[in-house]
Amino acid sequence: MATRKRTDALTRARIVDAAIAVLDADEEAGLTFRALSQALATGPGAIYHHVSGKGELLDAATEAVVTAALDLPGGGAAPREEVHALALGLFDAIDDHPWVAAQLAAQLARTSAHGASLRILEALGRRVMTLGVPREHWFTTTTALLYYVLGAAGQNAAARESSGGDDRAAVLAREADAWESLPAEDFPFLRAVAAQMRDHDDREQFTAGVDLVLAGIAASGARVSGGSAR
Amino acid sequence: MATRKRTDALTRARIVDAAIAVLDADEEAGLTFRALSQALATGPGAIYHHVSGKGELLDAATEAVVTAALDLPGGGAAPREEVHALALGLFDAIDDHPWVAAQLAAQLARTSAHGASLRILEALGRRVMTLGVPREHWFTTTTALLYYVLGAAGQNAAARESSGGDDRAAVLAREADAWESLPAEDFPFLRAVAAQMRDHDDREQFTAGVDLVLAGIAASGARVSGGSAR
DNA sequence: ACCTGAACACCGTTCAAGT
DNA sequence: ACCTGAACACCGTTCAAGT
């Protein structure tokens, strides 16, 4: 909020930091070059000396958040624990910066894999390689993990956002109510799972999902690697 | 392309059809109310009599595409085959209308589940219920499947788009080359999977990924349901 | 009631002019 | 070289005026 009075020169890093602050406060729609230049106490044109346009700015902001989230302690933990740590790191990062979810999704939809999403893919894949998965499943396995992590974390963040500061339990109850009032012939599944939505822990359910995908990995790799079943 | 000369009255359905045509031709950035009204031989304001704004229009266009894709033959096939059919139906729909992937992702990121994404969740979940998965895993299992299907189908569509009409094999080779030229210490995983990217069938790999998630489902359900292992 | 299209309040981006 | 901020070419949306 404190509109700095250009104490030091404009840098790409300061611009990206300011962009993250604006995105956190006002979501993607709030990030305009006018708002951003005001926060930096300069004119809109100045930003273009350090960043080629809005697209690159969004990518850079996403990259900064993801890089921080992927920075693990580094002590050689078991690969399965590292996958958990990476997944939860991204979960929390997206929880803090909900706009990152849509940004990563758009980045993935735009191209095969670039920038931040490429880094995530590599970080997850490196652990998958050591989990006893047959080599020909490495890629599919890792992308499945990536999609689950981004999808579930994004949905969690969206649910928190829409609460508007409400009690989390109240939001879950409202959602559960909505699902239970759907027509029974058309939505048997959503009605069936509505109850279990009413009380669950978000992070716990997220980790359970990661384990489910890892179970698929273990099952498809069982023929080769034998058991880490226990 | 044929700018009709308002033979019949403007309807919501005609507007949505025209929007889909524009999106298919010019991607999301090409859908403006000016372009759309020109295609419909009217003024921009006319559209607002049938649709509340651009957001609703995008949702309606997505809904139309997804509804068509989810419309299965209906003969009671095995649930596993039906999941395959649903997944491939979405895969092909997103292949034909690449903008749908980003739209569904945004829809999921915006809210817990609405409109088109809610329908997909229900369609997949109904089959998951009959696959012997323990009840407490229904929701996580189905969302994992949903995220994989949307993520993988979207990425496939993006890869096709970026080819610009090039030979598919050439695109894969170029991507494989790019991955292989990444620094070895930083990207051991992507370098390891680059080779298998060079020649693979897109739909085949997609189905293999669906099976991987289904394997996770089978593994976590094994304790309860016994084997459809074969 | 539905349509029309000019007008309004924005936006990203550019660029002459300053330092 | 970096910054400034007015100006340009758009955009979604509104609304008086028409039929």
C-alpha cells in the first residue's frame, strides 16, 4: 500500500515484487500497468524498459512464487517424502497466491512446458525416477502427478477465496448443501460424496490424493521393483 | 465466415454457435463483441439481450462443447470402458476446440465446481462408484481422474496448436531436441524422457495415463473389492 | 420486445520529450 | 540510458433512439 517514492532505481526484481503484491491484493484483473506504475511511483511506460509486456510479467511473477516453493531443505529424504514435501509446498504457495493456479494452467495450456511448469515437472520427475516406476511410465506418471497437484491445489485456493473470510466449515457445509439438493437422477455421484465434503481437512485430503496417484505408480511398477508396499 | 444476413431472429443458441465458430477460428483473444456481432450481422449491444456478458458467453460455449462430448451411446458397457470413452470423448473435443481446455481450467479455478466441469465430475464419478473403490476415496479418485484428463487433453491440444500445421512428428522431434539440450545437472528427468517423446501416439499415451490413474484406484480398492486385476 | 450503433470508461502499448 | 505521461488503438458494456 505504501507508494514508495523511488528511493532506488527501477529494477525488474522490484517490478515483479510489486506485481505479486498487486496480484495478491486484487487478483489477476487488478494487475494493470496503471495500478502497477502507481505502486512504483512512476509512469506506465517505465515498466516496458524492464519487461517486454504483461505476459512476461505474469510469467515472471509465477516463476518467482514457484521457485521459492520448490526450494527444498535438501537433506536426502526418501523420494516419497520429497514428493509429499513438493506437493505441499505448491499447495501452500497457491493457497497464499491463488492467481498462480490459473497462471500455471494457462502456461501449460499455452505450450508443452515452459518456465515455471517445466521446473515443477522436473522436480517431481526426478523423484518419480527413483520410485521404481518402469522407465516407459516416467513421463505419464509425472504429468499425472503434476496435473493432480495443480488441479487440487487450485481448487482448494478457489474454495478459500470464495469464502470471503467466512468460516471454512461454513463454506464446506454450504457446498455440501448445494450438492445434496441437486436432482437425484442426474447427480447420484455428487450427492453421494456431498456428505464426506462436510467435514474433512483440506491439506489431509490433498495428501491422500497424492498418495492415490503414488499408489497407481506403485501398482504399475510392482512387476519390476518389488515391494515398498509397506 | 459467411456473414449471414439476419434471416431469422437472434437467439441465445445462434449466438453461442457463432461464438464457438469464432473461438475455433481465432482462439480466445479473437472473441470480441465487435467481431461476434459482425458475424451475426448486428450491433454489439444486441448480444446483451440474450447473454449477460462475456463470461457467461464463454461458459455457455464451453458447456455446449462439453455436453456434446459427454453424450455416450448409452448401452451399459463396463464402467472401465465407459471411463475410457468419456476420457477420449473429452480428449477429442478439446483437440477440436483447444480453447475449451483453458476455459475448463479457469472454471475449476474460479469455483469449486460449476456448469460444464460439474457435469464432467458427475459423469466420471458415476463410473468410479462402480469400480470397487472404497467410498471414502470416491471424491479424491474422481477429481484426480478429472485433473489428469483435462490436463493431458489440454496439453495435447496446445502441442497441436503450436505446430501451426507442421508435421506432428516434426513437432515431437523438435520438442525432444529441446529437452535433450537442457543442462544435464539441472534437468536429468526431462532429458531422460525426451527420447520416449520422439515417437509415441498421442491418444495411446493419453489412454495409458488414464489407465495409470485407474491402477491407483484398483490398488487402493483392492483391500475391499478383491480383484478385477485381470 | 428487440435491435442498433454511437458513446463511455477502461485497457495494453507506444513514443516524443525530457533528464 | 532511463524515465515520464500523454496519446493511440483497442476492448466490454451501456443506453438513447429507433422498429
